[in-house]
Amino acid sequence: MTRFALFVDGSNLVGCCRDMAVKIDDYQSFYRFIYEQSVDVWKEAVAAVSPATQLRRVYWYEIGSMDEWDLNDPKNQAYLRERFDADRETKRGYMAVVGPKMPGEPQDKVTQEAWSLCFKEFREWYQKKRDLLDGMKRFQHAVRTGTDLIDIIPSGHWKVDFLTRTLTEKGVDASLAVDMVALADNYDVAIVFSGDADSIPSINYLKRQNKHIGAVEFVSGYPPEKKGKAFSSRLKLAVDFVVRIYEMDLVSKEVARKADYSKAAAPFDLPAKEPST
């Protein structure tokens, strides 16, 4: 029995779905489809003759926390004000917004109004991101209770940048790479959903342990008549084989449906990932 395990970077999956303009409603069926496609590609890659296979588990890594700010705390407000005053570009931008509305007012009063506007916008933005994270947690709970063999692992964290109002994702790629090694006794073939090269050292180690490693690549449009073997990333160069999943295969087989993300937000906003070091 050849055992398969799927290792999924949740942010990468959401980004790929948004790029293809598809939405997944039934994750049990979706991962079953990916598993079946992976088995077919693996068999071709290793010249296997109808071996028995089994999907042991889906390890799905998601954001579980974010920086916590009590914006009613005077100490936090003072710290953020210091950062505002120190960032000349940000401060200048807000001064340019409020200044024309306050002709003849003293500079310190204009500065205070600029800071008040900046803080108000940050508070509103931050609350929306907290609500987003709460929604993600409810989604994760629904998947856990409604599916089998799918473990959602809240390993990621959002770092908050006050001045730019941006989130930076940390932790997901590292947790996925570590668990691939730590859980190696549970599988023979690992299928990785990730666009990050941080997994390459783990992949190389596992290959030396005689594990087979595949990577999923989502592709817009229809499958070509002849499937090529061109690789599009360092990670896909590192693995043993690539499983290409085509947008219209997902739709035609009712594994996913078309979605118009221009009229509605993606399931989750996708913050930037922390640069690899």
C-alpha cells in the first residue's frame, strides 16, 4: 500500500483559486480529485503497475493569529503617534489632505488633525482585518466538522504594519516544511501545494529518505492536447513530479465553480508573505 499525504499552504490555494476565478464549495471532493490526479501522475512518473494507494491525510496550514493591539490603550496610541511623526512621507501625505481644510490654523493643530485622521483610518482597517480573521476561523471550524481526513493547522500569523496598513504573513511555510519531515513516517508520497521555495531543503532531505514528492500547479484554461513538462518555479524543479490541475477540468467535473472576484472579495485577503532569508 502506497500512502499519500497532501500538504497545503492555504494562502497559496486561495490565491490560485482567485487567479483562476473559481470557488470551491466541497473541499472533501476537491481534495479527493487532487489525490486521484496525483496518483495518476505519480504512477506515470515511477512506472508503477496498478499499485494500491491510500490518502492518509490532508495537512492544511492556515493563518491562526495576528498582532493584537488595544487601540484604546494610551500607551499604544502614544507609540503609534511616535511612528507617525517619525515617518515623514506618511505624515506629509495626511497633512496634505487636512491642510487645505484648515486655512490659517496653527501647524500643531493641523498636525494633530492629520494624526487623528491617520489613526481613525488605521482603527477601521484593523477592525476589518480582525473580522476577516474571525471569519476565517469560522470557515476552518466548518471544514473540520464537515470533512474527513482534513486537518486544518492554524500555524500562520499576520504581522500588522500600522503606517502602510498592510499584513505580512509569517509561519505557514516554515510549519509546512517542518511537518513534512516530522510526519515522514505517515506517508510514502507527499503532494505539496505551495509557491514558496522555503520547502526545498525539506523536499531534498525527504527525497534522500526515498520519499516521492510532487507539487500541485494550478493552470488557467483548458488542458493542452499534449501535456508538457516545463517547470515554472524553483520548488517545482526540486520535486519528483508536478501535478497540473486545470481550471476547466475543475469546473467541468464540478469540483469547483466559476466565481467573479471583480464583484466580490476573494474568500480571504492575501497579505504579503515575509521575504525568504
